[in-house]
Amino acid sequence: MPVKPLQAARMVRTLGPRWAAFRVRYALEHRLGALERRMPAGAWSDWPLAAALTDPAHADPDGYLALRRSAARRFLFAPTDRPSFQPHLLAWDAAAGSAPMHAADAIGEGIFPLFDRSFTRGFPPAWCTNAVTGETAPADKHWSQISDFGYGDIKYIWETNRFGFVYPLVRAYWRTGDERYPTSFWQLFEDWRQTNPPNLGPNWKCGQETSLRLMALCFALHGFLDSPETTPTRVQQLAQLMAFSGHRIAANLGYALSQRNNHGVSEGMGLWTLGVLFPEFRMADEWRFKGRQVLERLAQELIYADGAFSQHSTNYHRVMLQDYTWALRIGDRNGMPLSEALRDRVYKAADLLYQLQDDTTGETPHLGANDGALVLPLSNSAFWDMRPAIQSAVFATRGERRYAAGPWDEALLWTGGEPALKAPLVAPARTALAAAQGGYYTLRAEKSLLFMHCANYQDRPSHADQLHVDLWWRGHSVLLDPGTYSYNSPESWTTALPGAACHNTVTVDGADQMERAGRFLWLPWAKGSSKLSPPVHDGQPEWVECSHDGYLRLADPVQHRRAAINLGADSWLVVDDLVSQGPHTYRLHWLAGALPYRLDEEQRQLVLETPSGEYYIQTGSLNGAITHCTVVSAAAGSACGWQAPQYGDVRPALAFICEAQGSSVRLWTYLGPDPVQIEQSKPDTIEITMPHAKVSVQLGASPAPLIQRVSRLCTSS
């Protein structure tokens, strides 16, 4: 997407001249071939293991395997742990009714996991071929000469090349001892190495992909270390690839750091891993020092003081958490602990994710960009269940468990060992959350959770989702985020799903909250501000009030404020206040899953038939400005009425849309499991009559707070 001059100026102003100078210099290096000269392509014979070792005498296959088996450095686990791990692993399989052997067997048949789904790719797969489109990137070109988006979505090439298939193979082997699983791994490794010479082809383009592959290869090396299939020659070749990977990461680390996201964290983790676990490498000390430096710095810069993460994405938050869990544990295992300041930030990040969780499912709102990443898939838990990552991270930072025993403990066993299963259980109550730096706000009722996003961005947003609301009730996601789908898909998906019109918020005149300035950049950043009400009788606040300035940039500016109020009995009222001098079209959008429903157009009421019972969504206005309401599902040629629960997976959903005309408009939405009567008793007061209570909400005009007073009167049953 070309950048316009005004957008370029905004980019420099927003991201800073240093960032802009680096990106201009990097683009010139790319165009002039400097990247290719700095990271030359070649054959594996150009990078012999002997040259990578401090003592070349260890480079012969037998000597090197003996060195690795001598356990000069300690990994997360050792082959001697297998007998004690096995009963735990089998017990979790029995409890969950699932096991990794099915996925491991499928890999041997050429069926590989991609983004929580499976694709038939052949054994071995075509490593440079897009699993969906069949397009093949050149394997004989330097990676800098290969487009990210010239062969469909490159993630459909990269995903298998992360070697994520290692984890089901090792998990299956440790359960069964079946030599088919290490056989599959080593055959795949040998073919990959032959197909992907140093710096040639698409699979060397990204240092983060190299780092995550390195992580998986470490897991495989130690998981299969005592297998007869783990021959001296294979281990020597793996070490050679690991050493080259370190050079590839270190040579282009500046580009990753310039992105201020998971790329830098992952690449710091990769260098730290090599420096700690491979002390025999000549560059080990330098890589360990640099990896530590990056991990320490980014923990303070990218994890905010409230635990939120710079990428404004719950899935990328988990990637960061698993990178740091890995780095902490291998450091601790080898007497090289990372700092307490880093531990504190990572703990806060884990605790924030814990506070965002639905109690029943372990899921969090699917906030922000989601590229399908699960870099340590070490349990039978579902993709969106955050408990495995949180449990492991809390142990790595505090030596505690957050959850009682369950299938999520398999990840804890792999990363923390058997003693971790007996760590103290410390499970604080989940309460209302106000993470102002990240812009995460929650209110909780007995069986429901309301989440609102309102960020005063310090780092670039991934979606235009200011004042978006997610709602969980009895373990069901009633109102949900539309997701991402793909980073390189037809225009309607790539630009529409991340936009405000597909989120649970209000848009003005069809405009977005921000303007697209690139595939991964919005400008100017819509700034949010917010507050929670003071705690009430049970110590919980009863409302959250937010606003953003995204529509103040319009020729006729609009101020948007939104408040969400806990009415009691798992019911909620959302009020949108839109103030302007001139007329506008306001579009209120609510997205639910593809459920059976009833629509009462006269009452502007949608009744969802959820697995837990009926749930009501009813809208209105204090000044009669709503012109019509409609339900859209799976609209043709549009992203309206769709959701992408996983990367590359789009499914029908229900979009409940109401439009209003006017200059200054106040819209309300009731959300709850019971039908109610809603009246406007005064120009600024909404009365909600519920089965067992009557709630009165008094509103204020700007600049006074939107919510002035909430009063409840209990009624007889």
C-alpha cells in the first residue's frame, strides 16, 4: 500500500525521526543489495561446524554427540525424566479424552498442523510452497529478493517451517517410546536442511521465524536425544544449522528491534538460547550477552507497568509470554537468572492475561491482530485457552501455580519439571480491571464478564477498535471480536475485519477511527481516555466510561463517549454519547456468533438462543434518532456478519446493526439474559425495569462525566 505524503509526515511525527531514519536506511540497503552482502547466501559447506566451535576438535560427529549427551548445559528436561513424566502425560490424555499421538501419526502421513487446523502437504512437504494457494517461492534466491506477499500469504509457507510439528512428535514419543516419531522428525529435518541452504529461499527472510524454529529444534534435540534415530551425523548437522541461525539473527537484529514488538523479543530469546545452551559455539558469549540485553530492555519497554503488551493483541501477548517463560527457565536451569525487574514485568503480563480470562473456558477476548501463533503447544488445551501459558509463566516468575491441577499442567511439566506440579497454588480472585496503559477495562458479574478496549496508544495499534466491547456469559462469548483472518487476503478481509465497522463500537459516516497508512499501520492514532466508577457495596466498580478522539479529525468533528454499566443479574447497559454540531449517520454494530435468533424490529431487539439460554440485545435512543435496525450474517462480497476465530479461518456470524441520524445522539443497548422494560423518564434518565429490580441511570452532558448516578430499587419476585 503506497504511503501518501501527508501519511509519511504523520508517520515520522508519530513514530519518531530515529525510527524513520532507520527504515529509510534499511530500505536503501535492501534496494542496493547491502543486505545480501552482509548476509551472503551459500552452501552448508561454507559454514562448517568446526568453524563455529571454540574447539574444532569437537566437530567430528561422534565427538560432538558425546559432547551434547554429556549435558554441559541443562535443558528444560533430560531424557532421564521420561519415565517419571509418562504417568502424568497419560493421565492428562485420559482426562481430556485426547492425545498428541493422532497429530503425530498424521504428520508421518504428510498432514501438518497450521493455525489450529490441518493441511495435507506431503511427507516431506514442499517447504517453499504456500499450503493454501500452491504458489511456490524461489528456493534459489537470496531471501532479501523474495517478496513477503508475492506468493499469497507468506505465513502459509512459514508456518510449517517454524517446525511446530516437533511438539506433537516429542509429546507422542515421551508417551509411547514409538521410534516412528523421532524417525519422522529426523527425516523432515534432513530434507529441510537440504532444501533451505544458508540465506536462500523464503524461510530465511525473518529472524523471528528463525528463532522460533531454533526453539523447536532445541526441543526436538533434547526430546529425542536418547533415540537410536538421533545419530552423530544428524546431531552434527543440527548444530551446524543452529550456529548459522545465530549468525542470521544477529546480523539483522536491528530490523526486528525497530518494530517494537514480538520480533525483537523472539530474536533476543533465540540468541539467549544459543548462548546458554551451546557454550561450545565460538559466538556463545556474545550471543548470550546480546540476547540478555535485548530481553531485559524489551521487558521494560514493551511490557507496560500494568502488564499490557505493546502489540495490543491477546494472542501476541501470549507469544511474548511464552518467549520469556522459555528464556527464564533455561537461564534458571543453568545458573544464569534474568533480572528481578524482568521477572516482575513478565509476571505482571501473565497476571493481566489471567485477569482478562473468562472463568469457565480460560479464553480471553480475541483482541487485536491474531496470526495463529502458539509457539509452545504443549498441552491438550484448546488454542484460545490461555491457562497453559499463564500457569507456566507464573511458575517461571514467582514459583507458584495459578490454577488447580488440569490439562494445562502439561506445559508446566515440560517447562518447569515435576517439582512445578507441587508449587504453591495462589489463585487471586478476578476482579474489575483498569489497565490504563494498555487500555484494557473489565467489569465482572456472577456469571459474566464485560471487556472494553480504550487505549491511549504508546505503540502502534493493530486494529481500529477503540471502545470495542466483548461480553462473556456462562462461558459463552456473546459479543465477540471479528478477528484477523489473514495478512494478505482479498481486500474486503485484509482491511475490513481490523476496522471499526466490524467491531462492537459506533462508526461515523462510514469513516474509520483511523486511516490506513500501510498493511500494519494506522494513522493518526485514535487516543482514548477512561475511568472506572468508585467501588460499590461488594468492592467492585459498577461502570466504566471511555472516550476516543478518532472522529474529532473529521471536517465536522464528533466526540464519542461510551459507558458500560453493571445492572446486576448478569445484565448490562451500554450508552453511546455522540456530540457534533452538524448532521451525521451513526452506525452501532454488535457482533455475535452464528446462533439461532429472533429479531423484533419494532422493539429493536435481538434474542440469541445460546447453549445456556436466551440472551437479549436491545437498542434505543434518548432522542428517537434510530432509523432502522437489521441483522446481517455472512454477507456476500463484504466482511459484515463474519468472524475469523483462527488465522485463515472465516465463519458466519451475526451482525446486529442500528443506524441513527442526527447531530448529537445518545444510543443505549441493553444486554442480558432476561427481557426488560426500558423507558426514558426524563431527558437525561433511563429507567430499566428488570424481573427483580428497577435501575435508574442518570446521564450528564460533556464535559461532565457521562454517568452521573446509578440507583437500584429491589422489587418483589
